[in-house]
Amino acid sequence: MAQLSLKRPCHIYSMSLFVYFSFVNLIHNGNTKMTHFKADGLTNKLSTHFGNVPIPSRMLNLRRLNSGLPIPKFATWEGDKPNLTVMNRDFFGTALRNKLCWICGQKMGRFASFVGGPKSTASKCFVEPPMHRDCAEFAMQVCPYLVTGNNERKNKLTPLEEKQHRSAGTDPDNPIIFGMSISNDWHFISGENCFFLKNVAEVIWWKHGKLASSKEAEKAVLEGEQAVQAAMKEMQSLTRSRRLKKYPTLDLGRAVWSPKRPINGKI
């Protein structure tokens, strides 16, 4: 099991990935018990496994696709059909205000998991809201975007969103290895749609749906740190006004919510 703790000081200027689940197109050849997707989005029976991957107990009551795959809470619904490649903006706000898991929709505990590529992991800056560890581990094994790194997001960003993601350090490229960062202290940065992790207790690396080897994890850490250093070098060459304009996320004073210090109780 590749588990590396990032204790070196990192900043939030390298790339992150906006993890879009493309479950609809997933072709899974496991031995899952098939359940039927009714018009109301519910199933007759709830299988405890998807293929050979156990479904976390928190996710067992989620609606299912025909394949038996649980539909994450962040999915956008078009009538009685879920769109799993576009995040539900309403649920984003609900999850943030009420401290809910991005996948199962249940209450978060003390620790939360954040998923991103090497650059995002090194910078400790993520676009996706926090998740339970077991929910994130399940996604690491079945989400085609995370497993293959070949699925592209289908929804287009507005110019404003593109600027926000760029300033937060996001990258449209698909990594082949993902880090799952465990934290108990993070902030949501208003206007940048970015979660900054003040403390990272542990990082677990995954590649192609399996735990990465120690060699693969070490390579990912080095890649991420090099990206952070390159971004810092570029930032230092700018004047303060240009630096803040290009990297507005630098202003951590705009954090509006954290698990320990809620500000105004809303986003």
C-alpha cells in the first residue's frame, strides 16, 4: 500500500483536477447482481457489491443505474435521468453548508478525503468537496475518469469559471495516478471554488483502480512538488499587483467556511 505523508510546505498554485464521474459509459464485467433503474430512479434490490468492489454502507440507499452502480449525490438530474458528468451546483452549496459528503450526501466526520492528481495533491488545493474515506476509495476503483484517466468532462466551463479554475491551479489534463489526501482542517476559498487543505494527515495514491506501488507514489510526489516549485518561481517574477491578479487564491482571507471555523454560517 502506497501511503505517503506530505509534510513539506506546499502552496496552492499547481494544478488540480476537476473530477467528473462518467459512470454512465462504464462497462463493467464483474459479477454484480443486476438491478433495474425505475422511472423514479430507485431499484427493487440493493446489491452490496458492484462487480467485486464492496459498496460502502453509506451508499447502499443511493439510487442506482441499471448496472447496479450507485448514483452519487453530486449528479445532475434531467427529469428521471441522472447526468453523472455534470456536477449539481445546488448540492454543492448544500454539501458545503451542512458538511455533507460529496458522494453519499451524509454527514462528514472529523476527517475528510480530497481527490486530485499529483499537482493538486502537492499544492493541497482541490475543486471537489470533501468525501468520506470509504466513499472516495470506492470511487477510486470504479470511476472511469479515475481508473483510466481517459474520460473528458462533457460540460463546458464559462469564461468566469475557466478563470477561477485556472487561478486555483486546475488543469484540463487527465492524470493516470491520483492522490487521496486525508485532512481534518481545510478552507473553502470564495470566488475560486477551491478547497485548500491546511493540514494533510495522510496521502494514499491510486493508479488504474488499484493502490499504487511505492515507486509510483514517490514519482507522483516528485512530479507534484516540481510543478509547485515551477509555479512559485513564475509567481515570484511578477509584481505584487500582477501576482494577485493571476493568482487570486493567494488571498486566503477569502476563505468562507472550514470544518473548525465557519464564517457567517453560509457560502
